[in-house]
Amino acid sequence: MKVKTLFLILLILFVGRPLFSQEKIPVIISTDIGGDDPDDHQSLIHFLIYADRFEILGIISSPPGKGRLSDIEEVLDTYKIDFSKLKANGLDYPEPNQLRKVSSQGETEIQSADTPQRLSPGAEFMAKQILSYGKPVYVLVWGSMTDLAQAIHFYPEIKPLLRVFSIGSWNTQQDQKSRDYLWNNHPDFWWIENNTSFRGMYMGGVQDDPWGNISFVETFVKDFGGMGKLFFEKKPDIKMGDTPSVLYLIDGNPQDPEGESWGGSFLKNPDRLNYWTDRKDPELVENNRPGAKTVNRYRLEYLMDWKERMRVLK
């Protein structure tokens, strides 16, 4: 197994995709960070390590539950600590204060009726940022779909500009009504709904040391800057279930959900214009999770890329 892993490493080093790349992708993140699962902290830290790759239009606290804007700000505080080292590479990282300016508190309660009844500050900020940008924006949903449902309900004109990548499963269950509202009333917006493929982030793939969920964090994350320290404190092993939405934008062609990418490959629903979800191919199942192997087959590549970025924080 170790010989095979060494071969894969050499192959990636010589013919793999570039570690540091170019065009900024417009993104808004809706996250339930601070809730019952610490992996949103992990995913936000990882995202900020790659912040030079994105035009970050918003980071919205969208529990519902106990997570709040202060949890986003906790991560941004560590980003500020590490900012000078990140910039030393000559990459175009956003200023910490700019990220604070585009962070907003979203809805804190689940949708109580079949349609959204109110508009949270975060949902309104999301909609206005998208309209102001005027071009397609990737909205990465790491929690319930409450704020996105509100934004679409009260500002339906944003729909042609939406490129939604939602991490479903448990997140969807936290506010099923908001997801059902979008599904039943807005069949036309661009949407990848990832219910099981994301599990490939931490299930399967190359797991021998130092690429295992625990050993990777021990070796390449926990002693690297303020963000590495916070990552380890929140959870000492890789889960990062929301990170495939970021990997999807880092690698591959984001306009082609059916193509290959570090964040997965998805199946189009023939009954809907712009909707994709987990592939059902038996050979792509990992631990009973359809599509998970569309992510974990690239595990060594995305971990090596991340490792190289963490090095600057040592």
C-alpha cells in the first residue's frame, strides 16, 4: 500500500493540477457554524486558506440553533493572526476587515410555515449582494436552507444568478420546510444537492499515514498558525463535511456538475432543468453512501494541495 501511495504522490507532483491558481470565483457561504457539529469550523478554516481563489461576497450565520455570527468572527480572528504569513506568498488574500464587513447574522429559527414568513438580515444581505454583483454567484449552503429560501422568496429576481451547492442530509433535516419550499416552488434555479457524496471527504480513499483523518491533522495542520491550532481544538481529525462544496470550485469546471472534480461528480435529474444530485453507480458507493467515491478518489490530491498551503503558516 505504501509503494502505491508513493507512486500516487510522485504522479501528482509531476502531472497534477496547479497548487496556486488564478481566477477568482464569486462565493457566498451560508453556514451553521457553532452548532452541534464542529466540522463547520474546519470547513471555514480550510476555505480561508484558499481565500485568494474567491471573491467572497458574504459569510452568513444560518443555524438554526445555537450557532451565531460570533462563531464566524472567531475564525476570522485567527485568519487575522495568520494574514501576514498568507500574504507573504504574494497571493491576493482579502483583508480581514473586509471579511468582517461581509459577514452577517441570518435566521435563527426554522421556517414555521410552508412559505417563508420573514426576511432575516443575513438573507437580505445575501440577496442584495447577488443583485449588486450582477453575475452568477456560487452559494454554498453548509447548514439548513432557511436563509436561501427567504432570499429567493422575497427576491425571486436573484434566481438566474444563483449557483447553489448545498450539503444536505442532516443539514436539510434541521429545517425540512425550507428545503421543501424551494423544491416545490422554484424548480428553475441552478442547484447541486449533495446528500451523500460529501461523506467521501472523510470516508475511504487513501488513509494510510500521514494521510489519515487523524494523522494528517497531527502532521500538517495543528501546529501551523492560528487557524491550524483552532482547527485542531475544534476537532482533532478530518471531518469537514461541507468542504466538498469548496473543492468543487477549486478543481474542475464548476459549470459542469457532471464532470470530474475534487468535490464530486453529480447526476442530472431529467425532470428538472438545472438540478443535480449524488450519482447512484454501485462502483461509486462508499460505506453505503452513493457518490462518495467521486470525492475520496481524489483524497491524496486535495490533501497534498492543502498541505502545501498550510506550510506558509509554520
